[in-house]
Amino acid sequence: MLTEFGRILLFILVGVVFVAGGMIFAWLLRPSRPYPSKNATYECGETPVGDTRIRFNIRFYVIALVFVIFDVEVVFLFPWALVYGALGWFAFVEMVIFLGILIAGYAYVWRNGDLDWDRPAPRIPRYERGFGVRETPLTEEELVV
């Protein structure tokens, strides 16, 4: 039993040495020529604007959660498809019910507009001494969105 755990430990150690060795080797070989554009924050192709301590739009979280929910549910389809022939009609009916619930959830999210991706104008907060970070008040147009 100790030999099996020893093999696992050896595998982990080789992995750590391989990764650390690669990073050290790259650090020794790479040229170090920093310039402002290289050191700037990269935000998915968007130009960074304002302070980093801002509130994110809730749409980011909603899209991420919807993706995770539907992605995890679709993962259940693969094992079912592999053993479908051996399970018969009972498994088929269960999967139809499962897919019905999945499609109903997708229709609900779509109907509520949670899959729409419109980008509102950014509101840049400002720092006030003694108060902290303050956001500018919403305009009439922003309240409608």
C-alpha cells in the first residue's frame, strides 16, 4: 500500500518540479523590457477606465450563472447517451422530462431578457476624502435601462 501512495507522491513531485523548472527557466531566458503599454491592465480588449473599485453590472453574474447551470445540466446528457441502449424506454422518458425542464428554464431565462447583452455607459465613481468612493447619481436615461 505504501508503494501506491509513493507513486502518487512521486507523480506530484515530478509535476511540481516540472512546472517550477519551466517557470524558472523562462524567467532566466526572457528579456526584461517593460514599457507602459505592456504593464497596463488588460480587460478583455476594453480600455480600462476609472478606479478598480467599482460595482460590476449584475449582467456579468447572471450570464455566468446561466452558463454554469446549463453547462452542468448538459454534462448529464453524455453518460446517458453512452448507456442509452441498455436502459430502454424508462431512461428515454426520464431524459425527455429532464430536457423538458431544461428547455423550460432556458425559455424562462430568454423571456426575461437575461441573455441579452446590451452595454450601458460606464459610470466612473470618484473618491472623496472622508467619504470614500462615491458614484455619480443616475440620469433619467440610465434609470430606464
